[in-house]
Amino acid sequence: MKLDILAFGAHPDDVELGCGGTIAKELHLGRKIGIIDLTRGELGTRGSAEIRDVEAAKAAAILGVAVRENLKMRDGFFKNDEENQLKVIEMIRKYQPDIVLCNAIEDRHIDHGKGSSLVSDACFLSGLRRIETYHDSILQEAWRPKVVYHYIQWKNIEPDFVVDVTGFQNKKVEAIMAYDSQFFNPDTQEPITPIATKNFLESINYRAQDLGRLIGTDFGEGFTVERYLAVNSLTDLI
């Protein structure tokens, strides 16, 4: 299945939190999109890997993505090494995306930066035909995405560009709240974590509103790039 966009996250919920609005908008525009989670989030303080599996499937259905897969790397301990690069390369060659979205290049959680570099390196290596990978025992063709964009997560990293997600923020929040074991709930007996506070829950909207304010819209999502952005003409800009 050829996809237009393939979004990677170190953990289930990374993609929804980082670029859920952009995915919802691109789906509305007719793009075919998939999500690949590197781990099952088994080290998460709240819930469990099994609960996260159910939540991830629910979130994918809410967004309406074409496919979601989990590579089952070790949460907290996966490395940017040949074994894991080959796993990511197999997914890139399987879905042949033109655009790859992945974790923030630097962030509070160590898996985010590791996931970012792992996916970015795999995108380059995937274009080398002498690296052989197989899917369902069939030799895959080399494929390199045109661009890799990194969504912004915990840290307020300066974006290189901002996507106007006005009209799609509610869908993003709905997909995020599919992970109800993770986030603020005054009635739960689960331990409090940095993302399980009322402040974090509110930040999902106020951070998007602030980026939207800066580009003259209601809501926005920011991304960083690995190479200069190119436009066909000045009229491509809003």
C-alpha cells in the first residue's frame, strides 16, 4: 500500500500529541496516511502495554488513518542501531511515503530524540539499494522519502514552519483522549505524571492557539526540518 505520509512515534500517543491536527487535516484533503509506533509504551507509569494497544487502535480509528503498526522495540532502551534501522527501513519500503513525520529532535523523554534520529537515519538508508530487506519473503525495492519533518513535543522548540490546523484541533484532542489511562482524571488512583496533570491537558489547546496566533489563525502545529524548505512561488505561503 502506497501512502502519502507515514508518521512515526517512539510511543503510542506521540503522533497524536505532536501532529494529530496536521494528520486530521491531511486526511480531510484526501491524503493516505499511516502511523508506526516504535514501542508499546510498556514503561509508562499509568496503564499497561495492553491498555495502550487498545487506546492506540481507538485513536487510529478516530483519526481515520489507513494503517497503524507497532514495531515492539524496547521502551526506554531501544537503540539507533542496525537491527532497529532495518525494522524502520522495512516499513518505509513497505508503504513508500513521500513525507515522513517523526519525533522531536530533542525532548524531555530520551526516547523522543532517539526515535527522531533512528527514523531520520533509516529514511536515508532506505534509499540505498544494496541494503536488502524483505517483507513477506519478498525483496523490497529501495525507497527514500522526499522530506522528513519533526513534530514538536514537550519542549517549546522554535518551529521552522507551522501548519494551520484550524477546524481540526477538536479531532486531534478527541484522538488524544482515546488514551484516557494516560491523562488527567481527578477520580483515578493512578500516580500523577507530568502528562497526567490538568495543566498538561490544557496545554494541548493553548500551545496550538499560541502557534495559531503567531501565523494569524486559530490553531497551529509546529515542525522542524532537516533541509531548507522550498516553495514553488510566494503564493504557496499563507
